[in-house]
Amino acid sequence: MSSEEIIDPTVQHDASVRRVLLHMVLPFVLIIMTVGAIAWVGINSYRTTSEGVSVLTRELMEATQQYIGQEVGDYIAPSAAGNLIAGGMIEHAPPLVSDKVFYSYGSVMLQKIPQLQSFYLADDQGNFTLITRSPDKGVQDRERLVVGADGKKSFHHSLFNEAGQKLREFETPAGEYDPRTRPWYKNTEKKDSIQWTQPYLFPSDKQFVMTSSLRFKRDDGHEMVFATNISLNELSAFLDKIKIGKTGSAMIVDANGRVIAGRNLMQHAEAAGWDPNKMVLDPKTYPIFALGYDHYRVRGFGPKHVEWDGKTYIAMASALPRYSQGWILLIVAPENDFGSFAHQSSRQSLQFAGIVTVFSLTLGALYIRQLRRTEAGNRRLAVQQSQLAQESGALQQVAIAPNLFDPSAEPLAITEQLAQVTGARRASLWRFLHDGAAMVCDDTYDRTQNTHSGGFEMGREELGKFFDAIEEGTPFSVSNAATDERTTRFERLVMREVGTHALAVYPVHGPHGALGMLALEEPVMLPHLLYFVELMASIAGTRFAAQSAVEAQQTTSVENTALAPVQAFGAPKSDNLLMHAEEMAAVTGASIYPSVAVLVVSFADPVVEGSKETATLIALINQLATQVQTVAQEEQLFAVEVAGHRMICMAGCTTEPDPTALFRLANAALKMRETFMGALAAADLEPVFTMGMDYGPAFGGAVGQSPTVFNLWGQTVSLAELMAESAIDPGTIQVTERVYANLRDRYLFRSRGAFFVPHLGLGRAYTLAARR
Amino acid sequence: MEVYAAGPLLELNKAVPSFDESGLPPVPFSMKVMPGDCMVVEARDVGHATMFADLCSGLIPLDDGSVRFMGLDWTELGDRELNALRGRIGRVTHRASWPEFVPVHLAIVLQQLHHTTRPIDDLVQDAANLAERFGLPGLPTENPSFLPEDDLLRASCARAFLGQPHLLLLEDPLEGGPAELSNSFLAAITEARDRGAGVIWLVRNNAVWQEYRQGITATWRLADDGLVAVRMG
């Protein structure tokens, strides 16, 4: 590939596709697959965990519910079961001891079971006995409804301690109290099972109490009712204490939605004005319980998910066991309380997935980097191998070059291979002459032009510092030879013509110092190339040494030869002017003429095959020359110069502008064209000439000393020549824009177009056709 | 330009051009152009000559066979490589090839500007030198429609030789062109061959290349039965 080409067509595109696939797509796909696998495992794990958590939560809730149910059952059981036991005991006891049985039973139960508050025993005759706890600790109050002699009813209190010793007795009025009118008595009517009253409050000791009662018939035929008061406060305290999850709680409501037991029961009761019927589930106070209760009413028992304030709760409603008369246990707990470990587990999984992903990405990046490095290494290796092959090939080329060490043979192979291997634009071989007073170029190879040249000579006077640097014997290179004082002159003399900047110089060593140098312009000097260059320098050194020996012999033979006397050249008999004006004699030196009109006539080389034709042609040329002289004199031109197949006519060679010069020259051009056409037509020849004109400043004057000749040069002359060389057709006069601008009023022109010439700029070309 | 020395510069190996796409006879074309060769291909039909040059440039689909340039099969390259490889070919064609919206000087250097990193100053210098060499007073800066036919032919030659292409596909600029173009054209061909370029010179008749007959490597005729070698008497 040329170094200037943007795309190397020899590099196959599919290789890069493969590379992209290998380097980018494959790792990317692998990473995506890894991340996908991790995500899939994570999602599955999360789902499984969530389901597990859900099941576990439900089971936990159910277990809790069972536990609470059991606890509630256990709480109530002494009351309900006690009724049955006590009822059975009293039913079959003789009437005289039934009180004793009642008190014994009640006393023990009150001592052992804290939630029991009191026991009633009443019969259908209005008898009523009661045992309850006294406000004094460890004291029981046994009451009996008695009718005094005056017919007034009173309660006879007997206070006993825990040891069963009577402490004191007193009576309190009973008013019109009749146990048969009490709800706990009445609701057992015609029923043989345990009946419960609505909860009611004892404002005195702030106890919520319910009464369970059982009717039975004694052996003597009287019906009796045994009742037990059980406190709900203890149940609420139990529900308050029980832990459901972290922040969950439970509540017992009856079938009408009234709160039976639960957290903060007393505050609730106070808010309801101590009226149990008003202690319903208020959504403001118990929003989540209310929601759970609503769900239960719509969807029945079981766990339900409810949302409140953006948070998910599990609300579970379940029926309480026997004796509870349609009580419902409501359990409410935030889902997080149970699922938090699942969330933690998910978060950890996510973190784990993130870490694995980062590792995967890092590994992928390392993989890509490693691949690229490997490939770059392979490329470098390939480049080095190709360089090695190139150097070996170059060495082989040099080695097989015939007469490599023969100084009379040109060292073409050395410079060529140097340029090829080092990539230099030019490689040249220079040799010191005359004991280092000068240096001559044995050969220069231009790689881009594929051309050799040589024979240039440089003197120490011009390039003293450059010579000194070479003689130091150390290779040196400069990136811009124009700015380094050692190489400035060399750059101007040698390098500027091809526009090179970088220069590497390798002195060629001989037995007594430097013999010359290898110069590389714009080289790509890699360190490993040094040995190749030094090898070439050694070969060059051998050649130079041999050359010096040959030259020493030649010098001796020349010195022995008698020098022939130098013949002085005589003055030329004529110069190259076909015609010149008399004013030319007055021209003594060169100066600038501001407005010179120049006409260049260029003839094509005619093909001559025989001597007869040659004679005819010479006669024709002579005829044309004579006619030119005539026209020139008629138009008072300054001079007509002939050089080979070109003729330069000039007018206006004066230091003061001559306004008529251009008109005269244009007239002369037209006349000459007519004359040439006529003469060539008469000789049966095609018009083989073209003419070009320009007008402007030019340098001119007498140059040289013996002989002194007149010469005219400058841009005007160059442009006139260019016009002649590039005339559109044979026999035409092509002129520049300046000529056209001055003559367009008097002559007819045909435009050829606009053209750009480097260093001169843009201009138009015209063909001079005729006079107006 | 580095000389290509790894085999034939251009190789048509039983290449059967698609008749639908080219109008060329669908017969196998075989030819080998080595570096430095100058092949004259005589084609009476100007359109066929252009199509044959297209075939060599890999612009015509093949029904069979292959066309390889510098060892690369045109059909096996990607678009970028195809275009880059065509950047190594210089062409003079009779097909209209001067875009009207681009001035001629730009159209001349456009190919090199597109394919290479050469500085524009160098390109303009080279283009101006070539333009002068082919008989123009400089690098034409007008739009193509303002230039005479002869000057456009000269500009075509400058464009074809700019950048020292490896292969020159030249549909004869001499026939019908200015007579004085002949010398510079032949000199340019010779110089290109000397530096290792291959030349395919497509002509309409024998007369044009007779002056250069000693420099011709081989002569072919583009006929209905394909490329036929012509004996050089």
C-alpha cells in the first residue's frame, strides 16, 4: 500500500469482521449470557423465596392463630368447664351442703385462676349466693342474699382469708335485688347449655366482665343457675403481650363487630363512654383491623392481604373455638415482618449478581484487552518478520550486485536498498574529495520517482559545519534540516528541491577518519535498522577506499603528463539575434524593463527523411528567417532571438514604458503567422508552429564579457513560452490576459477559458484572431 | 507509486461479462497485463470499449470466470476496498465523465483527494504540470461545459495520469483529438510503463497507434466472439 492511500485494499474486510466478532461480540454475548443467567437465577430464587415466605407467613399466622385460639380457649375454659363441674357437683349434693360445695369450689377457683372474678349460685326460689374477691388482697367475700325479719333484703358478707378462716361479717342492703331478673339467669331459661352474657363493665374496678351461666335441676326438683364471671381485661393483657411478627397485634371481636379484647382496650372503653355496645371497630382508631374485618365480612375466614398507607398487611380472621359464641379473632401484621428476610435475601442476591456482573465485565474487558494485545503483538511480530525478510532481501540484492566493491561501477544497489529498507524518500552516498575540501554525490536514489542521479559537488567553504559534523564520525539525525545550523546549507542546496525536511546522516568510516556519508531524507529509522545502515556504510567505506587508491594513481599520471596550453576562445562571429534594433548598442548592463512585449514562436520538429528534403527544409527555414527579419524591421521590434526551434521576438525593452510596443508586436505576430502559413502551405507542409505572447515587466540587458550578449528573461518571457507551448491549435497565437486587456479594443480575440498555474495564479488565455 | 511485481497486474481469466448489464458478448474474456505492458485493444464500438474498461475495473458483474487486479478478485472485495483499489486505476473514457457542478480543476484532483492523504498543494502542482504537459496553459478552472472538446480531452489525460496509477484504461483520446496531443500522450504512456504501470489502450482503428507500434506489447480485437489476439505484422 502506498503510504498516501487512505484505505489499503489488500486488507480483507472479512478479517476485520472476524476480529470484531472475536474481540467485541463474543465477550459481549458471553457477558450478556452470564448476566442473564444470574438474573434468571436471581428472579427464580426471588420467586421461590417469595412463595416460601408467603407459605411460611401463612403457616406462621395460622400457628399464631391456633396458639391464640388455644390461649383464648384456655382462658375461657375454666369459666365454661367450671360451670359444668360446679353445676354437676351442686346438682347432686344434698341441699344443706350445696352452699359449702359452692364456696369450696369458688374459693379454690378464685385462688388458682386469676381471670375468674366471681361465682353466682341462684335458684328458682330467689336464693342467691356469691363468692368473689375482696378488694383486700388474699381475702374472699362470700355473700348471701338474706331477707330480714322486716322483709328487707340484704347481702350478708362473710370475709375469709386464704386459709379459710373467717375474718369478719357484715351486711349490706340488697334493695330489691332478685337474681332471677338478672341476664345471666334469664338467658339460661329452658336451656341446658352454657350461656354467655354480653360483656359489661364494672366501672368501679374497671373490669370488663362476661358471665357464663348454666342451668341445672337439683335432685329436689328446684332449678338452679350457676354463673361464673370472667374478666376480659386479662385476655386483653394477654393479647397485648403476644408477639406476632415484629409489630403485629390481635383483637377479638364478636359477631357484631364489638371489641371483646385487644390492645388498648381500656382507652377504647373510655372513648366509648364505658358502653360496650359502642366499642365497635372504628376505622379511625383501628384502620387495619377495620379493613381486615371488612374483608372477613365479604370474603370469610382466612388470611387476606390489605393495603393501608402504601404498606401491605396480612389480616387474618378466624373463628374462636367452643364457648366463644361467634367470636372472631383478628390478627394483623405487616407483611414485611415476615418477608423482611426475603427482601434481605433478594437484596443480597442482587448485590451478589452485581458483583458477579462487575467481575464478568472486568473479565470480559481483560479478555478483550488480552486479545488486542495478542493481536498487536502478532502484528508487530509479522511486521518484524517482514522487516527481517525485507532486510535479508535487501542484503541479498546488495550482495548479488555485480562489482559491488568496484569504485568504477555505480553503487545503485546500495542507495536503492537503503531507501527501501529505511523507507526514506531519498538515499544518497557522498564521498569526500581533495582531502575533505569537497564532497561529491556518488549516487542519489529517489524512491518515489524511482530515479537515480548523482555527480553533485559541495565545497567545505559552503558547508563547513556540515562537513565538521560528518568528520566527527557520529551518526546524527535532525527532524527539520532547515533549522539545524549543521544542516541548513545542505537542506537549501540538496533537500529543498524535493521538499524533504528530516535528515539522517551516517558517516562512512575509513582507516584514517570519515571518507564520506550516507544521507537519508525522510527516513523511518527504527532502532533495529541501524545495523543494516552501518553495514551499507561499511560497504561504502570499502568502495571509497578503493576509489581513493584509484584516484591517487590517476593524479600521479596526470601530473606526469605535460599540460597542453589552454586555447583562448575567440569572440563569436555572431550572436543568436536574428535582428536587433540600433538601440541595443547602447545597452550596457542589465536592468528591469517595465513593459516588454514578448512573442515566442515555437516550431515543431519536422520529420525529414531524405537529403533532398533536408535541403528544401533548410531553404524554407532560411526563407522564414528572412521574412521574420523583414517583419521585425517593419514593426521596429527591439530584437528577435532564435534558439533551436524557438524564436523570441521582443519590443519595448526600454526603461521607460513604451505604449506602442505591444501593438507593434501584435502586428508583427499577425504578419508572421500569415507569412508562415503561406510559406508552409507553398511547401505543402502543415502549420507546425504555435505562437504565444505576453506583456509586462522583464529583466533584460547585456550579460557576459567576451562576448557580451543581450538576453531577456523573467515571468513575461516564461508566460509567452507557456502560451506558445500550449496554444490550442497549430498556427494560432495564444496570449495572456494582460495582452488581451491592452489589445481588446483593436484586435479580435477568442477566449479559451480560465487556468491556474502554481506560483502565478489564476489567469485567462485567449487566442489572437485578427485586427478589428 | 510502488511497483507491483507479484504477478500479472490485470488478469481476465475466462471472465464472462453479464450481457444484461454490459451489452458485451457473453463469452469468456482472457487477458493478462503485466507491469509495464501496453495492450492495444481495438474496439469498433465506442460503447463496447467503455464497457470493456468497466469490465477491467470490476464494474460489470460476471456470469463466470474472474477478473483480478493486482492479485485481488474484484468480486471478493468489500465496497471500501473496491473503491480504494479503483483509486489505483487511471481512465480516459468517452462516457460523459465530467460533472457539471464541479469545476474541471477540482474534478481532476478529486480522485486523489478522495483516495489519498496527499496535500492539495502537491496535487495541484502535479495536476498543473500534467495539464501543461498535455497542452493546456494551466489547470483549467472553468466548468466543463465552458471548455472546448479538445481541452476537455487534454484535461481527461491529465486526470488519468494524475497520481501515477498502476493501471491505465485509455479510451483513445488521439482519434478526433488535437494532433499535438499525440506526442505528450505517448510520452506519458511510456513514462508510466517505465515506472511499472500497465496500459490498456482502447482504439477504434489501427492508424492511431502505428506511430507507437514498437512499444506495444500485444494487440487484441474486441469482437463478438470475445477478445481475439491480433498478429502484429
